[in-house]
Amino acid sequence: MTDGDRSQADPTVEELGEALLDALFSRSPAGLHMYDRHLRLVRVNTAARTMRDFPIDRMIGRSLSEILDAFDVPDRGLVERTARRVLEYGSPVFDLPVRLRSRREPTVEAVASATVLRLQRPDGTVIGVAAALTDVTARVRAEADLRLLNEAATRVGTTLDVFRTAAEFGDLAVPRLADTVTVDVYDTVVRGHAPTPESRDQGAALRRAGFRSAAGPEHEGVPKIGEVTTYPPATPYRAALDTLAPRLVNGLNPDTSWLDPGRRRDARILTSGVHSMLLVPIRARGLVLGLACFYRWRNPTPFDDKDLALAEQLTTHAALCLDNARQYGRERSTARILTGRLTHPETPGTAAVDLAHTYLPAGTGGAWFDVIPLSGARIALVAGDTTAEADAADPAAMGELRAAIEALSDLDLPPDEILERLHDLASRPQPVPAGAPGLPAPDTAPASCLYVVYDPVTRLCTAASAGHPGPVLVHPGGDVEALDIDPGPPLGQGIAQYRSTERALPSGSTLLLYNTALLDGSPVMTRSLPSRIAEAAPGRFLQALCDSLALDLCPDPLAHDAFLLLARTRTLGPDQTNAWTFDNDPSVVSMARKAATAQLTRWDVDADLVGNTALIVSELVTNAIRYAEGPIRLRLILGDTLTCEVADDSSTAPHLRRALDTDEHGRGLFITAQLTRRWGVRGDIRGKAIWAEQDLVPSPPPSVPERHAPVGAGTP
């Protein structure tokens, strides 16, 4: 046989084996690692050596445990157990996910799919294991990005509320994309206006609408949610808004030139160790609404261009939802005033007060009032008016102010603090109208506002005024007095200095809220008001009396919209409330549940409601014990709804989270949200109180899938 014939002959088995080994170790795209019986690395192929971020060829002779630690593999225990199991039993393992993280700066992450096989001689002697690793980083990342975008369509924009939408956006992006996310919108957006190019000049006011941090809910942003901020010039924030181009900023450190430790936001960035951030303008329908900022300080891997593209897509969806909320808030507020629907759309505060109101329109549209239910069976009575002349009143502006009051009321702030925030909103920088350069054009005239909170359990009335007449108090016996409330400046004028006044009211007292168009310069005490109010016994309907009084007291002709609101106070006595204090110990959970169940049984409430409340008490008390240190206080209130409150000494505000099937905790607030009509958190003298309301006739609970139940985000 000639040499040519020999070259054309079929290869032997030995030759094929040698060729296969050569291909695997020199030309295979998969990284091949070979370990001996002691799981020490003895050889790697060319593909493994070419991964410069993971220099496996430098690890020859190292144990598998040392290699996993060197590459910061999070599931190193699982990987090592898998390799030992294959070594012992011989059954191969396919598609084992392995996450790698380089130790160099900047950090690089990768995901590999590993196949682990046992190596043995022809006689069956085990000599080691081989692992073939295929880089699937791009595929895994694309799948994760697609899941995140799909979730955005269902989790962001569930309500037409700017602050809630911003919170949902943050809950979606943290921690899967960023460690911290902030949402700042132009102040005009909160008021329902479309931002103009002039409103985006340097120094334009933005309001913090959303903040979410992987550090936990107890960490507040700088600035806090609801506060106004501006972006300094010569910073990436300002550049992103000026150019409307998303920006990727890496390598942040104390030597970064634009970071100023004297600025609160920059100081937080430095102290938190932020090393990478994304800045994405919030744009929708041709409008620039604000800026979304994504930060990484816990995840050592810096953002890259793919992260920036994903952030842009998420922000685009959130921007549409924010703009929908902006338009809805403006149209709803305007329509409610212009159509004369001046009471709160839902006024279930009958447990606190009996209500009657009369509105006398003069066509100016500048007067308004609201009745807003608060937690703990309390109720807020709000009255306002514009100080503008009749022909200058702006009904739409009054509607925007009312929308802001409703949003702030959900935060359960005291009246003076609500007025301070409203004053800050009304004092925003004003745009300059086209055609009148240099002449400031206030968007709204200064407005007066009275905010009154009544608690039917304590009978405590707390009120603060921004240039609005205080309420008139008619005692059950007929005595009349004007409550002494220190009036601060109208909203948008002067310095925000407001003070709350507290007064315990006798049960059956009547509060009168009005505006100056109805009682302008007329002493109420000289009218027939006392006797007429006293005549309206609890059994009589107040509305007829309210209509009659308003017509008698209004001037003729009526030059400005006028209103009169009567609120006869009620009291929830010991037969409708009960409270307990428990030690901070896990054993008290059952005690609290038994106490609540016994009380509800005495109140003869629905059996389903008893079971639901027992579950709510268990979850809330358990959370309080886990995060607080002092005693736990439980209170039940039976009014128009059943209210359950759990107070502790921790200032940490809880939030709904997405609990995995394997998590042992994290479902307490989700369960509470499913069983109640509404729930929330308010500040307490010694910490906080979590409250939850249920209808007295419970409706069937919504169906919740057993697996992967979606959990929405909560308020701050």
C-alpha cells in the first residue's frame, strides 16, 4: 500500500479519538475544564483560556472550591455538590446555570450553561470529571429584559395617580435593573399642566414623585418624595434634560469633578458608594415630564449600553402612564368644579360626622370644599377660595390644588404640614408667557385654604388655616363660637408659617365651614344661627337647614361663588372601639388574634369578617414584632367600616413586595391588601401605625393564583 492509499484509508478508532481531543481542546467554542478525582483543575482548552475576564488557565492545580470563590460564583455550594455527585455516581448533569463575576475593575458578570461528565478509564476506574461551559450571557440577559418589559405593561400605571405610578416604576426596576431608582417630574406635571420649554429652563422646579432603594423602605431619598428640587448646571442631570439624550455615567468616585459634597444629593451619592448611573428623560407625546435616574452601588457591575437601552424602554412606558395620570388629574379636577360636583366623590365619613352642604354658584368657579375620609375613622373637612377678583378666578387651578390636597391627605400628614407643602407647590417658579419676555405670569392667583381633621374616637378637632376664615362651632346647647385658629398667609404668598390648633369637641357639636362670599363682614353670632342649628336635632336631616341658612346669609347679588358646609360631630364610644398593648414577643401573636376575635364576636360581626380580621392581625403583629423593639399596640374601630390598627415604635414604613414561592416571609402586606378595601401607614407619636379597613359586609376576596401571585407596590 502506497502512502497515498494509506492517507485515503478509513481512520482508526484511536485516530478519531485523538482528532476529537484535538478539536475539543483547540477549536471548540465551549470552554472545557478537566478536574481530577480530588476536583483539582488539571487542564483547560483554548476556549476557556480566551475568556480574559475569567483567567481559568491561571488556576491550574487549584481546587474547584477555590476557583468558584475566585470568580465569585453565588451558587458555589450547588456547583460543588453537583460535581461531587457526578464524580461518585456517574450520572451526567446538563444545562447547569453558573453565574460568574470577575474580580477586576470594572466588574464583569457572565452566565454559563455547564455540562458535567465523569471521566473514567476503559476498565471503569474513575479518574475525574469534565465540565463544558457555554457562554449564555446574552441569551439569559435578553430573556430577563423581555420579562421585565412584559411586567412593566401590567405593573406600572395601574392607577391614574402620578405618585403611585412613579412608585410602581421604582418597584419594578429595583433591584433587577438598579439598586436605586428616582423619578423627578416638573412641578407643573403634578398640577396637571403640560410642561412648556420655558418651564424647563435651568433652575426649573422638579418634584420628587418616586424613590425606591434596595437598602429598604426605611431609607428615604434626597430629596424626599413630594419635595421640590432643582438640578444644578454643569451636572449630568442638567445635561440630560438640556439635550434630551439619555446618559450613561460610570466611574463615579470622590474625585469626580461635578460631585459636590456640599450638595445633599451629591453627598448621598458619595456616602452610598454609587459607581454607575443612568439618566433617562421622561418623554411622552412630545412632552418632557421629568427625569428618571438609575443608580448602582450594591451591584458591583457598572451599567452598560444594553442597560441604558432597557432603561429607555421602561421609562418610555412609565412616561405614557405618568402623562395619562397628569391629564386625568387636570380633567377630573376641572370637571368636578365646572359641573358643580364639589363634594368628595366618596364621603363615607358618617361614622365621624353628619354632613350637609350647599353651593351657590356665581359663575366665578373659585370656591370649593372637600370631605376626605382618613384612616382610623377620622375625616378631613377642607375649604378653599381664591383671592382673585371674580373675573380672574381660575376654576381649573382650584381643581389642581384640590387634587394635590387629596394626594397629600393620603399621607396622613397633620394640617399645618399639608398647608406648608401646598404653599411650596403654589410658590413654584412661574413660566414667562409668550409675547411678554421678562414679565412673570403667575399660573394661579393666591388661594386660601382651611384644613380640619376630626377624630370621632378622641373627639379631637385639629385645624390649620392659610388665610381662610376658621370654622364656627355650635355647641349642643346652642352656644356659638368661632374657633381661634392662627391664619397663616394664603397659599403662594409670604413665608409658609402655619400652626395647627387642637380642640376637643363635645359630641353633637356642629362645625360650619364657609367662604367670605357667604359671610363677608357679617358677624355670625348676631344671626339666628345658634337657635336654628340647635333646632336641627340628630333625627332631622341637616340638608334642609343648610340650604335655608345659605340662602339667608348670602348677599344679593352674589358676586362670588359661595358655599356652606355643616358637619355635626359624632363619637365612637367604648362600645365601638377597643385597644390592647402587648409585649414584643412572638408568643403574643396568638394572644392578639384571640383578643381581636373575642371583640368581633361581641360586636356580632360577620363570621367571614372575623376570620379575615384574625388573619390581618396575625400578619401585622408579626411584622411589628419582627421590625420593632418596644410594645405592640392593637386597636379595633367599628364604624362604617371595620378598622384594624397595629402601632409600634419603629419608623420604618413597610411596602408590598414580590415574594417568591420559596420565600418564608414577605406575604403579610400582600395578604392584608387582598382582604381589605384599603390600607396604609401613618406616623404615630412613638413610631408608626399600620391600618387596614374592611367593609362590614365582606365581599368575596379576589382570586389569587397559587404560584407567582403578582404583588403591587405601595405608598411611601
